Amino acid sequence: MLGVIIGSACIVLVVTVALAGKRYIISQIEAVGANLVYGEVIHPGGTQPTSMADEISEADLQAVKSGVPHVAQVAGTREILQTIVARGAVHPVAVVGVTEGFQQIRHLIIVRGRYFDEDDMSSHSKVCLLTPQLAAIAFPGEDPVGNKIRVGELTLTVIGVFRERISTFGESEITGDSILAPFSLISYYTGQDYVKTFYAQADHPENVEAVTRESREMLMSRHRAGVEYKIQNLSSILETARHISMAMTIVLIIIAMIALAISGIGIMNIMLVTVTERTREIGIRMAVGAPRGAILYQFLLEAVIISGTGALTGIAIAVAIPFFAEALLRFFPIPTEIHIPVSWVSVVIAFVVSCSTGLLFGYLPASKAAQLHPTESLRYE
């Protein structure tokens, strides 16, 4: 029974852990932008270098938003490298000019203050947002909102502190040393009215591939022939995460099945010993008229009861563990809430498989008991 408890609990816990892991990984990717399409112009160099006319402009963004079906929002970014002076030391920073829609697409969280409004975006306002790391460096021990910061030749007013909903670990344009500013300001300051990175958000996940393809076609149609635009999405990463999760689930379920098979062998051995020890009892039952089918049914029922009781106990333990785990996780500073789902399909499968294991491995001892001769059984001691 202990073997069945372990085996059935393993099946439920394996599926639970796999589902929780899959949900967590996919939620992390989706938080960055599951419906996100992004791209930039390819600069091949050589005989046909790109020119300013090949770069992606704000007009291109609006053309994609209005001309490509299923596009919910578009945005663009362009960064310039600058420095700030804080506590007597020079710190390199990246000033990222962002267009409208960037916060919605990248799921930015405003920790303090506010985000850019329409006036900030359209009137070259000298305002900015800092990351928490940069705010701690530039304004240690005080609220940065409302203070001014010298960034290169620009003096900007801090209107907020922001962070990514899910950290991209510096793989995007946002790092710990990033300053967000209106794209109109960066464009006016540099004299270059183009974005480096283009973003488009599809309205539904199933439309991501179509938006990716049609956005590339739209950009290529608005620029000279021969210029290439690298447009990508996160669908392949999501699909890879799902495949890895499925492979891990299958491997772990096989391990759980092995544990159940071992417990089934244990049931069979115990039942064989039981048959031997109860030979005289079996002989008495058969002598007073019990048919072989009744003996077979008796020992099969005992095997099913052992495995069924073990399965129910194991399932109860497996279902209780996630609830206790969720309760414990609330006491730890985890940035995102983790929900551990219990698959009730796995509960049913664990019970059915465990009972079937007892039935399968209990058949040989039950058949042996039913085949005993009454006379020999009565003489056995």
C-alpha cells in the first residue's frame, strides 16, 4: 500500500509541477509580449548601404496600425547614449525615446509618479522616467519625482519611476541604466526622425504570424526595393516552451509509472505469501461449497482494496501539498504571484491506474488461490 501511495502521489504531483512550470514560463514570456511583433531595418553595409530614407519612421508606424489588420497598437523606440553625474561620479546611461503605445505594448509598471501624456509626446517636453536602480543612484534617499536631472546637454524633469513587469535581463532596449523620454524630444535633439526598433501588438495570439508577415510587407512597400526588414515575434519561444514542458511531463510520468509498477510487484509478492499462509482457510471455504470464482473474486477484491486505499491516500497527500506550498510562498518576496494548479484529470488517472495495477498484479495470486485442491488445502499446515 505504501508503494501505491507513493506511485499515485507521484502521478498527481508530476502533472501538477509540470502544469505549474509550464504556466509560469509561458506567463513570463507573455508578460514581455505574447502578441508582440518587433523588428528593425537590416544594415548590410557593403555595396548597398542603407540610407535615412530606409529607416522606419513614425509615418510607417501609423501605416502599419491603420493598414495591417488585427494590429491593436504600435510603438517605436530609439536610444542615444549619454552620461549623468551623481555623487561626483559619471554614470553612462541610455536615453530611450519612446512613442505613444510603448507602455501598453511592453507592460511597464509605474512605481512612482506618472507616465507620459499626449502633451509630453507632442510638445518635445523635457521630461523623463527613471528605473528604480538609476533613481537610487541619482537621488539617494529622496523621491526623484519633480527633481531635475542633467543628462548630457539636456536637463530633464523626472515625472516618474518605472520598471518592466517581467525583467528581460537587458535583452531589450530597457536596462537598469535606462531613462525613458518622449520620442519627439529625442528626435528634436538629434535631428533624426526615425525609430530603431518597431513594435506592433496583435489583437489575438492566433493573428501574430499574419501581423508579422503583413507588417514586413507594409514596410517593404513603403521603402525602396532591396531594403530588408527583420520582423520577428515570440511565438517560436512560446512553442518551444510548450514542447519542453510536454517532454518533461512525459518523462516524469514514465518515472511515476515505474514507481507504480514496482508497487504492483510488491502487491503481487505480498498476495502470493498471503495465499500460502491462508491455504487451509481457502481449503475450508472450498470444502463447504465455495466455487473457484468466489476465491478468485475474494483475492482480487483484496488487491483492489489495497491499491485503491493507497491511491486515495496518495492522491489526498498530493492534492494537499500544492495548497500548503501556495500558502508558504506568500511569505516569500516573489515578484509575481505563483498559482499551482491541480489537474483533476491526473487525479482520476492516478486512481484508475493504481486500482488497475492492483487488479493486474493481484490476478496471479488470486488465480493460484482459486486453483488449489480442497483436499490438499485442508491437509496443509
